[in-house]
Amino acid sequence: MMLSTVANVELQQSMVSEIVVVGGKVLHLGLAKGQLAENVFLVGDPARALRVAKRFDDIRCEVRNREYVTITGSYGGLPVSVIGTGIGVDNVEIAMVEAYAVQAFDFDSCERDAAAKALKFIRIGTSAGCQDDIEPGTLAVSSYGLGLDNAGLYYDHPEADALVAEIERQAYEILTAATPDAARFKAKIIPYASKASPAVVAALSNQAQRLALNHVVGITAATPGFYGPSSRVIEGLSNTIPAIKSELSAVDVDGHRVVNMEMESSLIFHLAGHLGCPAGTICPVISKPTASTAILDYAESVERAIDVGLAAMRELNGLAAV
């Protein structure tokens, strides 16, 4: 017999959390209690974690395990960590859940400390442009995430606001219409939307403006892959949706349009909303939808995004930029 929704929720609430801890450390990040600050930067490329950490005043610990690298120290006296997660929502799911476990759970009892402070997350990434009027080098600050992956669907959480539901509706209709009628997976790609924390969006935008950096605020689409899910054409493979970036550029909900595409933010915002953690993303736009192989030399743009991210984290803590 299937459990009713209410009974299933009650069962989950009564279960002991299944945190996997080995030798006093969470399984994948390899972190022990006390090795993570409350202010966390998320980056995909582990090498970018080193670039962020170079800005720290000091390094208290550096932990590497599997593809993950976590560096904890301080920036202008503010305790901070950066986690290099690797690419994709699957890696981000593990990183965020285990970071939450390190912050909020007793490893021996697997019980959550309800008084534990919420982590703050700022993702500093790179992204492809979805609008022809946004030039490469522009910094994109995410107001909402549009998940083309399905990882978010495994965490049931109410919509943050009415715009989330409307973004989902528009995106589903656009993607379904853009899929050829003969395609096996027509109407089977079901997007979900999530909302960045307004305070983080405001801090990122404020700091980009303070630094006189060209930036745009809008929806960030997140795909589960770099090639087919982003409609890059590869001989021998057939894409379900032929031009996904151009198609999604038509999404417009109360002035929020899809401005860029990457591979993590949809789940970051979705999980952060679940956990009550402020979260946001800033990414340089490094290409245009009509020239997906023409990628900007983006090293300098990433440095500017790091500038903004560090200053925004200080603003979120009531501190002036360094």
C-alpha cells in the first residue's frame, strides 16, 4: 500500500538523517566539523577555488577529496570558505548537502542543531549568453534559476513566488514547441525554476555598480550537460532541441528574461530555499547564442566576478568592501 503524502512526510520527519560520515568527516567533501566557514563561495573549477583563495588574508585549512577542494580562511577579518565542486548539479547537490551537514549536524547522533546559523552561498562561475544584445564580458547576476536538469525534482519544495511558476510554464511551452514532433522525448523535458535570495542579488548588483562593471540581472538557465543539453552540434549525435539558447531567450516574466546558461545555479537556489540559506550567483557571459564556439578569453572577467563576489559577501554581513 502506498503511503499518503501526509504520512510520507511524517515518516521522513521521524527518520534519523542519513548523513554519511567516515572517520569524523563527510564522505565526499572530506570535511570535519569546524573546517567550514558560514560564508561559502561555490565555484565549479577547482583551479578557480585557488584563485578565490589567493584573495584571502590567511588560510586556516585546505581539504581535497575526490574532485572537491575546500579552502577556509578569512577575508578582511570575515571567516570565508571556497568550495571547488567540479561541473554540474550532481556535484553541487553533494557539496551543498554535505556543507549543510558540517554546519548543522552532530556527526555522532546525526541530529540537527536547530540553532545552527544558516550558511551563505555565492556562486562565482562562467556562462554562455542567451541574448544577442548582451556582449561577452558582461557579468550576469542571477535573479532566478531555470533548471533543465532533473536533480531539483527530487527535493519537493513550494514555489518561492508566482514568478517561479510562470517561468516554469513559459519554459515548458517553449521547449515543447521547439522539439520536433517526431522526437522521442517531445514534451518530456520538464523544467523547474528557483529563486535567488533577493538580498544576495541586491548585494551582487550593488557591488558590480560600485565597481563600475557592466552587468545584467536576469534568469540563469542551468543544463545537465555542455554539448547536447546546450544544443551544441556534434556530428554523429542528434539534439532533441536544436537551438535551446535562442529558444529560451523568449522567456520573459515581468521583465525577467533568460540572460545566460550554465550548469549549477538552478539547484543551488532550490536547495538553498529549502535550507533557509541566502544564495546567489554571478557569472561572466563568455559567448553569444549565435556563436557558441566563439568563447571570450575570460580570465579577466572571472577576476572581476571574484571582486564582486567577495565584496557582496561582506555587504551581506554588514561590512564595507575591502
